[in-house]
Amino acid sequence: MNIEIKEQNGSYFGILTGWIDTAEATKFLEDMNPLMANADKSIELDCAQLEYICSLGLRGLLQLKQESAAKGGSLILTHVDGEVKKILRLTGFDRLFNIR
Amino acid sequence: MIEAPNFEYKYDLAYRKSFAARLSFRIMGIAAIVFLAAVALFFYFTGDSMTLPLTHQIVKYGTVVFIVGLTSLFVFCTWAIYQMARPLRQFAESAVSIAGGNLDTPLPKINSEDELLQLRNSFEYMQTSLKQHINDLQATTASKERLQSELTIAHDIQMGMLTTVFPERDDLDLFASMTPAKEVGGDLYDFIIEGDELFFIIGDVAGKGVPASLYMAVTRTLFRNLAGNYQSAANIMRQMNQAIASANESLVFVTAFIGVLDLRTHYLTYCNAAHNAPALITADGKCQLLDAETNLPLGIEDHYRYEEQQMPFPENTALLLYTDGLTEAMYISADGGRKLFGEERLLHDLEKNKQASAIEVIDYLKQHVNVFADGTMQGDDLTLLFLRHGASRKNDSTAPRRIIMKNEMTEVSRMRGFFLSVCREHDIDEETFKTLNLAIEEWVANVIGYAYPKGIRGHVELTAKVVDGVLTLVIKDHGTPFDPTQHAEVDVNAELSERQIGGLGIHLVKSIMDTMHYERTADGYNVLTLTKNIKD
């Protein structure tokens, strides 16, 4: 699991790669902190390289979405496919998130 | 052997043998010349009165007096010089005795303060400094001998560490060897078979000799402890790296290649920490270097994320792991020209030996390196490990497979390795594997996180079997009772602000699997049984 965060013109871009399993989730939540701190801005998460995400990882995404909604920012997930798309659908997250 | 000079220091008038005699003869010679000169002068001045009886008298008695005087002078001189030269003779004796090893030989007593005293002082100084040098030499020799014998013991210990009992199985032909350039080396290899998995490593500690051998021992022990059922190659590498990097005062690094070969499903997973890419003989007989992406060597950055690769490893595929002692074996010609063994020669050798057994391949390569070097000294440790995957054993594919995990969160990655092997055995595709793995992981992570009180060791056991296209998973733990079927359903249709953070895991298990059944046994186990039809 890896998350790479870039800032461009006040917008934030995150690239998620690999497996976010339960063992890795704590690190994932920590790595998300810079995004949580900027939840009032526009955030885009690229999931093209994301292979797997467990419920702890989903919680991290949910928290970020709730924070973003509360602070008037925006959160978009891009390139959601395969396994990750399936999991988002099973949990009803596909309706909560802005997915492109 | 040098012979000691044989001195006979007896009083001897023979001209060459006595210092005193030589001096006395010289004094007498001078006296005789003086006398003859005096006689000549006498006759020259008294030539006319030679006939006078007085003159005759003078000459006659003068001669007698002179001869008597000369004789007395000779005797006196000889005696006096003999006396003075006595210490010299004693010095000569002492020197012979000292040369014979008796450093405490007494020196003659000198009461005068002349050159003899200087000689005596010099002798004394020679005695003490000889003693000092001999003591130093003895100490150096002793410590060198001790070091040498310790190195010999270290060599034996190191060789004893390397596994030399090779598996005797139909589905695996494996052999390895390590030849250190000095008494001890920094190369290592090791392998363990756990269940249906072969874990193997080859490594090279930077540097040579004793410092490298200490790291070699550490690296090999870490591998032994970390390799185990369904542990992934990258995970083993990561943990080894953390252990080495966290206590690496002398900034030593280790290059290594770790492979995990699933003998049941013919899959190889591997992770390369800046080691030479192994050579591969494919099932259809092609010899090439393995595509092995390079990660950082072990010991440099403790949080480095090691990545692994995987590939099918069908019957008759073979792999040769080696250290740079092979490809960088050198030949130096008489005119100083240098030539390296190189990868091309290696692949050529493999091409010639593609049907040979592991022992034959390794013997051939070692011999070829020797012939190639042609007497040029071996500069680096040389380690080789060859393995060929033979025809798999016939497994009863309906027999259940099991993994027992500790209540530690890192165990979920081991579980993934186990379940991947199960899925491959039953031709379950990658996407389905991920989805099913999520369901199991959610439950197992729940058990690991909450079933046992904090700080209490516990286990969770996962059994998998596939019968008639139905995958049945049984997960068992000895923790506090928890019935997921009684758990309130998560409302997946709730609005964002009302979505609860918890409860997702159990929801995922239920939605992914076809059936879920919970039982609390009389002997205190939570047993969760999950099934899934995987026919389609």
C-alpha cells in the first residue's frame, strides 16, 4: 500500500496503490492526515492502481468524505474499477461518493 | 643452523691467536729498531775512536743491558696486555653464550671507566633489548596462533550454519554450496520447506572476512525465524530489513534474493534486494536471467517498501541463484590483463547443463570457475544454489487445508498467502480470490482485534476445502463469544451524515459469502462456517 499526495493550485491529488488490508490500514489512515487537514479544498483520489481495500480503509474514506462535506470541500474518486468498485457497491459507498 | 664459534682462550704466544702476543711483538720490534738506530748513530759519531777500549766496553755492556731490558720489556708488556685483554675474552665468551639463547649470561666486571666499560654497557643494553624483542615476538606469535585457531573454529561454525541436508523429494531437486574467499565469508544461502512451500534465500554481505561473517549469521538467522507458512517474500524481506537497519552502527548492507515456491500450485513469488538477477531455465529449455526488479539492499532504509514479483513455475523450470563471486570471478593474465567470468559464460554453461541434476550443475560451474581463473586467487566468496521443480506430488484436492494464526494484525498477510494458494489450486480467478479474501480477512481481523483481552496471546484457525464446487471456510477461535448473525445490520442506504463508521466488516462477510453459520461450542470456541459456490 502506498499513497502519494500532490498539491496543485490549491487542489489535492492522491494516488492510491496496492493493497490496503487490515495490517496496512493504520498506516493508510496516518498517511491520509494531510488530506483530512485540507478537507475544505478540492480533493481527487486516483484509484487506478488500488487493488484491494478492507473495511478499515473504507472507514478512512468515509471519514474524509464526511469531513469534506462538513467543511464545504469536494472529494472525487477516479478510475474506480474491478475489486474496489465491487466493494464500494456492496457497502453502498458508490452512492455516497462522487465517482468518475 | 648457525654454528657457534669455537674459541680457545688459553694463553698462547702464537702470533695470530693472542692479542697480547701481537702487541708485545710489535713493541719489541719498535724497541729493536730504536736500538739499531742508536747503535748506528753511536758508530757514526764515534767512528774514529772505535779502537778505544772504552768504546768497546760501552758497546759490549750496552748491548747486554739492552737485550736484558728488551726481554724484560717483552715479558712485562705481554703480561700487562694479557691482563687488560682478559675482559675482552670474557665478552667473547658471554656473546657466544647470549647467542646460544642464555640472555641472563653474566658480563665481566669492569672497574675502569674506559672503552671496556662502554663495551660492557653496550652489551648490557643488547641483552635487555634482545629480551624485550623476544618477549614481544612471543606475544605476537601467541596471539596470531590464537587468532588463527579462532578463525578455524569460526569457519567450522559458519559452515555448520549452512544447511547441507538437501531435500529428497520427487518434486524438487535442490543443491547449494558456499566457498569463502577467506576462512570466513559474508555469503549465505538457506532454504526451508514448510508445508507445501519452499522458502529460499541467497545473500551477500558487503565486505569480506570476520565483520561480514557476523552479519551473515544475523541475516541467515533472521531468515530462518521469519520464513514460515504462507509468509510472503516481500514481508520476510521487509522484516529482515527493519531488524538489520535498526541496529546498523557500522552501515553494513546486504544484498539478497528471497523466493517462495509453492510446490503445490507451481507458483514462485520473489523479492530482490539489489542482488544479482538469478538465472532461469524455463520449462521449454530457454536459459535467461530472471526479470527481477531491484529493491534497496537490506540495512539501508528501515521503512523501505520491498515489492515482490510472481510467476508461474511449471514442472521442469529451474533457477540458479549465485553471488558475484561467480560472475566476477577474475582471471589475471601474465601481462596484467583482466577478464571476468560474466553472465554470458554462466548462461552458456547452463545451456550445456539444462538436463543435469542440481549437484552436477553446481559442480560444473565451480570447476569451470577454477579452470577460468587458472590460478588467479579467489577474490570473493562464491555461493551457488540450484533448484529444479519436478512433477508435483499428487495431492488430494478435496482434503481440507489449514493455517493457524496468532492474534497479531500482521498475520492477515500470511493468511492472504495461504488463501491465494488455495485459490490457485482450485483455479479460482484473481478477482474472486480478492473478494473472498476480503470476507475472510474482515472476520479474522475482527477476531485478532477483539476476541482476546489486550496482551493475551491467542490463536485463530482457518480451514479451507472445496468439494463439488463449493468452498467451505471454517474459522475457529478460543476468545470471548461473539455471534455475528445477531449483529445489527448496517444500513447501506443511509445518508452520508448518518452513515455509521462501524459494522462494515460483518456486512461485507455476509454480502460476499453465500451462507454464514455461527456456533459457540461447548468447549469454548467460536466457530464461523462460511460457504461460497465457486462453480461459475
